[in-house]
Amino acid sequence: MKEKNILVVAVLGIVLACGLYFAFSTRSERSFKNGEVNVLNWTSYIPDDVISDFEKEFGIRVNYGTYSSNEELLAKLSSSNEGAYDLVFPSDYMVELLIQRGMLEKMDKERLRNFSNIDSLFLNQDYDSSNEYSLPFLLAYAELIYDASKIRKPISSYRDLINKDYRNNIILINDQRIIIGSALLATGAEMNSVKDEELEMALKFFEELKPNIKAFDSDSPKTFLITKEAEIGLIWNAEATLAKNENPNLKTVFPKEGFAISMDNYCIPKNSKNRANAYRLIDFLLREDISARIVEEYPYISPNNGLISENEAEIQEILENGSYVENVGVDIKKLDRLWARFK
């Protein structure tokens, strides 16, 4: 009798499992009746619930992949089958490079009802002067941040970071162009310089700084500052804001030599297979209420004109005083070699 009972329970379990699988599969098909869109984006950039709400509203499945640098994005696009991705978010200089390589579709702005939500302050940048291939998504800028309860001497300059007291105490974003650019600024050069003598000076600065570096992290550098594993950082503004929310002793400053700004953009890769759905997702993200939810969780600067009115003067100052990373063409090999020598 015991064996029969076990058999009955087992059979019922299989029937129940099959029923649940069938129900889930049917619901899944019904939920995503309008196909899919393949997205490749930075980590920690669009909240999960925003993606879920898009899927529910439009019946489109979002297949979401991530990367941690523009160079990783380029590698993934270059190594994947054409049309594998429908929407990507490259930064300024990478937009220009992707255009030059013929890897992007032109933007059809007529398909975007919410295009007018983009403030003109962020349009027509040098890397895509008429926004033929890209539209601005979020603006980031690099800040110095330090724990004022631990670091008694105020930090205001990149050169302040080479103090021997800061050994193994600094977190840097793992971004070749931003960190090399910051080293160039520290030595009095322009952020996008590729002059050999200025790159050598930047390398010397790196050599002095290296003992003080605890880690490179672009995914969540704030964690080191929140847990107090590091007391100083050069990180993106949103990460700095989130860190300060957890540790009120943290203070942020703009380095007096200058700082990097980075505009990440909506772009549609060449021969996208789900282009219509990519436009639906872009238009959804351009809505003011959705843009507000994004920057509430990840406090970068949104180009949505409904969100910038209170901070327009500050944003204008950031755009005027910061420097975009520029596409340096074949000279990127010099920066690759410098980065390899440094790390």
C-alpha cells in the first residue's frame, strides 16, 4: 500500500508539473505576442521594473545583455552575427567610431513620438553633429570622492591622490579613456592628447599613483566606499551620489584640472532584426515618467526637458567645463599600449 501511495503521489507530481509548464508556456507566449528586442547596455543603467513594465505594456520580450566599457561593447558587436542586437548604448567617441565602421543604422526620428522630450542642450554634439545615428540617453561625469571623516586634508586635484598616506586606498573606474584622460589632465595636458611626450608624463603619474590603487571597478565602485574598504575614488557621478546616500561623510569635488563627461546614446546596430521594437523601447524610455524613474534609481543626468529645468544652470556648467572623450583614430593603439603598461 505504501508503494502504491508513493506511485500515486509521483504521478500526480508529474501531472502537476506538466500542467504548470503548459500554463507558464502559454502565458509566456501570450505575454510576448509582439516579438522581442535584443538590448546591450551598461550594467546598472535601466531599472529591472522599467524593463518589466515595457514588456507588460507592449507584449515585447526584452533580451538584455550588459557590458562594462565601450571597448567591450565594440568587441561584442564585432564578434556577434550581424543583426544580433537591436539597441545599444555607446558613449560619444564610440558612436563616432561605430559610424565610421558602418555598424549603425540611421535614426528615423519620425518613429519617435517622444523625440521632442529631448532638450536641445544635449543634441547636435560633435560626435554625431545632426544626430543621424544616435540620440542622447544619459549624461555622466567623473567626480573625485573621499571620506572627509578619514581624509583630513581636502582633496581637490588629481595630484592630491599620489600622497603616500593613501596607499591601497583608492578606487578607480575601470575605463581606459577616462583614467588615461585624467592622468593627462593631472600633468597639464589635454584630456584627449596622443602626443608621445605627454603620454610618457601620464605614465609617470600612473607609476606614482599605482601603489595607492586598491581596485578598478566600473560595475559598482560605490560598494568600496560604502563598506569603507576604500576612502577615495574617481567614479561616475551617479555612483558617487548613491555612495553619499549610504555614507554621509563622503564628499565629492570636481578636480581643478578638469574632468571627463560622457554621453551615452541610443543607437540601432546595422541590420537590426527587430528594429520596430527597438523604436518602441526608445520611445518608451523617452517618456518623462520613465526617464524620471531611471534617474531616481541611477542618478545620472537625463536629457529629458521635463527633468532638467531646476538644474539647467548646473548642467550647463558641467557641459561647458567638462571634456568629452574623443575618437583618436589609429592613435588608440598608443593608449592601448599605455593602459597595458599601467595595469
